[in-house]
Amino acid sequence: MQTVVIKPKVKIKGSLRALFFGLTEVKRYFGLENLDTSQATDMSDMFYDNASLTQLDVSTFQTANVENFSEMFSPCSQLQTLNVSNFNTSKATNMLKMFDIMPQLQTLDLSTWDMRQVQNTDKMLMNTNSLWQLTLGVQTRFPNNPGIGTVPIQQVIPSHPNFESEGPLWQVVAQGLPLQPLGPYVTNDEIWSQYQNSNAFAQTYVWASKPLGYLTLAAVPPQLDFGRQIIPTSEHSYYTATNQCFEVWDTRVEREKEPSWQLLAFASPLVQTDNSQHQILDTFRYQGQIFNQQQPVILHQQQSQAAQSKYVWSYPPQAGIVLNIQPQTIPQSGSYQATITYELQNSL
């Protein structure tokens, strides 16, 4: 039996203990929303040893009267995601091994839970070897050691193959992002300690990580020399003497699945070398488009391929960045210079 279908209007009072215990072949439940669990007091062992379960939607469970959640999901060893943020846990007293032996579970959000009445959280999060993101709230309490794991060293972040864990520390996300956290580093025991009493606060913890492979701008023209010119009274364009060459490296593991990247160019005003007050604005163009410090131009856009990690291209002088002098901005004679800034970024 690989699926279980629950028909409408099933109301259960009291204990749901071991309701689906030992259904090791079941991969999915249909109709869990048809279970009226508003009078349930015990959900312990409810999905115990559902070892083949790949999806589980418990978002409609009414848990306001549940006191015992022990080993509810242990060991659902194939589940990668589980949304329990809707659970009302205000009467819960027992969460022993609730998520124990869920080695594929990647993220868990307990920030909405009221755990102030919970007396047993022993091994609640034990053996969650892929749990790299854990969100806790001001009413989270761990009176016993929940078994939050030590961060592994050099393990690919689950579902994020371009990042690997640094280990052994966790990191607070703070004002950053899960893969770009900005908060302090903490041990697993320090996380537990923070939530043993009323000093708890809302926080997301992630494995300390680093990018695995990089998108790198490896080479740009060292300078664009437009030579010595006699400026006519009409608009005129000037070209570099040599080709404009660029090189990008993309060593990310699954670069073909990443958004396309693009190379941008920004340009400062053209400034007279011995008189910085004399500036000429909007003198640079690429394919007819003016670009400056505020408005960049896209020089190149590329979708990386799995079989290619190096991208090299060049523009002939007339097809690359061009210097264009308008008649109303005829400069004084002298030497001029400007700064071209290149920026490599994902297109999304």
C-alpha cells in the first residue's frame, strides 16, 4: 500500500496515538484535511516509521488540545519538507523525539509555537542530519536537550548545490538571508541554552556556509585608449586601437540551473587631467546606447552551460565601447581620462 485516502467527516476524540504507525510503504496521504482533530489530545507515534513518505500535508490539523506529540514524525526518514507552523501547541507537554530520525528534513519553522508548557523535549531534533535551517520563536522552550546537531564540515547545503557547510558552527541569519547570514556564529549547545527559559527570541539559525564555486569576472580591458585626436565641430565617434577582450569564469556546481548572468558597464564623466573642473558628460556609448555612472549598459548576457566554465569574448573597436563627442561639448585641448567600471551579476 503506497497511498492512504481519508474520506470526509472523520472526527476523532482523544487519542490519535499510532494511527498510521508502521505504514512503511506509504508514500502519500490524501484527505488529511478530512480529519477533524479538534478534540484530539494525543498525536504521539501518529506517523511513526512511515519510512517511504515523501509528502505530508498537516497544515489543516487542529492541535489546540494536543498534549502529547512524542515521536509523531519519527522516523519519517524520506521527508525533506514539513510545514508545522500552523500547530497550536499551547497545551503540549511532551515533544520527546518528535522529529527524531528525519535525516532528509532540510528546514523547520517552530517560530509560531507556544512551548511554555512543554516538559520534555529530549532528543526532539536528534538525527536530523540535513536540517540546515531552523527558525525558533519567543515562546520556544527546550527544557531538555533537543539534540540539535553540530554543523558538518564541507557538506553541500541540501537543495543548494552551490554552497557547502563550513562547520562546526551555526550562524544567526539576523538581517541577512539564509545563504548570506549576517549574525554571529553559535554552537548547537548555545542555541539550546538560549531557549531554556524566557530569554528566548525569534531567530533563524543556519549552517555556516560558503559558496561552492564562483562566478568571477576574470579579465577586462586594462584600459581603453582612444588615442590623440583632433576634435571636429560636428558630432564624432572615436574607437579604441585594439579589440576589447573579456573573460568570465563560472565554477558553480550546477551553473546550468542558475539564472543567466550579465556584464554591466558604468562610466564616469570624461575629466581633463590637469583641470578636474572641466568635465564632459555622457561621452561613452555601447551599440548606440549612452551609459554613465547612474545608468549602466549591458555588455554581455550569458546562460552558463554544464560543460563550460570559461567564457571569453572580444569586441572589435567599432562594436565595443565607443567614445562619442557631441558638438555642444567640444572640449578644451589637453589630456582626458574617465573610469569604466564593470559589474558581473545574475540577471534575476
